[in-house]
Amino acid sequence: MKAKINDSIQTLINITADFSDLIIPKGTVGAIVECYTNPEAYAIDLTIPNPQVIGGFTYENVILSPQHFRVITSQTLPEYNAEKIIFN
């Protein structure tokens, strides 16, 4: 298994949301909430910036294969730069 529950991840490709028409961009960060072994897959809550909600984020749950993400640690966590986020 590539990851375990509660691991932080970063997507390596654009993701089409499972329960909406949202396209989630490559590089989005999330957390593993379930692991499946046959075939290997992961339920992941992805963090989506949304200034219209309290806390500034919503979450989208998706099922991903191991090749669609990388596990990140505090040493490999992407730098957060609020100036790069553009809200409509």
C-alpha cells in the first residue's frame, strides 16, 4: 500500500469530482480517509478553497488510484501562497 489513513497527499493530475462537475486542479492537497486493497485505491478528502464559507475551504471526496497522487510530509508540504489563489 502506498499510503495509510490520515496521510496527507497532493494530486498529480487534474481530477474530475465523483459527485459534482467540479474539475480539481493538479497540486490540490487532501487527506486519506479510507484505503482499499483489491484493487488498490484510496478515498481522499481534497481541500478546495472557498472564501464564501466559514473557514475558507470546502472538501470534495474522491476515489483515486495510487498513481494519481503523492504522499506528502511536513518536509515535502507544498508552500502555501495566498497571493497565487484567484477567486472569482
